Amino acid sequence: MKRIAGVVKLLVICLIPFILTACGDDVYYTMENTDERLCGRTWVETIALDNDPNYISVEHQLVFSQTGQSRETWIKYKNGGGEDSSASTFTWRWMDNSREGLILDYGGGDLKYFDNVWVRDHYLSGKLDGNLIMMKDASYSY
């Protein structure tokens, strides 16, 4: 009887680490990029132009749409007031099922690649055509 109790005690001790690790959240699943998090927001980054005497800063905007055209806008704010802006439309798709990269198609063979994409509740980051960008949801104030 003591031998059976000893074996049971050993089994319980061996199973405790497995039981405790099974209780955790699946972190990868909760961090997955989704169309819903990406689309329907205006993503904005502001870049200071310290070395340009004509402009103070540039605002870069991306708006992803699940249906229809998406939009990229650049607004350059002039020294002394005023602005210059340009906008382009594009369609987009995930590179693969990992949803960690996007292909932005501006038409006419003009493609941009957005790698290492991280979409969070209020932030979007990654490498857009080799340049690191960190954007925030324009409607989010912190």
C-alpha cells in the first residue's frame, strides 16, 4: 500500500508542471493581425523635417478598406503656414496566412511591401518598402 501511495505521489508531482502550463493564455493567438484591426481607421505618423527650410513636418496617413480602394496620403506642412498634399489609392492583400506582411498594389505594376506588420488596438508598425514606420490610430488620444 505504501508503494502504491509513493507511485501516485510521484505521478502527481510530475504532472503538476504540465497542469500549470496548460492554464496560460495562447499569447500568439491573441496577438494575431486581423482585417478588423487594420481596416476602417486612419493610421497616422508625423515626421519632423529639421533639415528642410521650407517644411516643418510631414504627416503620413494610411487608410485600409476591406471593400474598395484604400488610400495613402502625404501632407507636408510649410514653414510659415500652409501645406502641400498628395494622395494615392491602392488595393492590398496579406502576403500569406501568417498575416505578418502586406502587399500594397497601386496599379500599373507599382507595388509596395509592408513587412513585419504589427496591428494592435491603437498602433500599426512595420517596414514599408524598407522604412520603419510606427503609426497610431488618428482617433486615439493618449
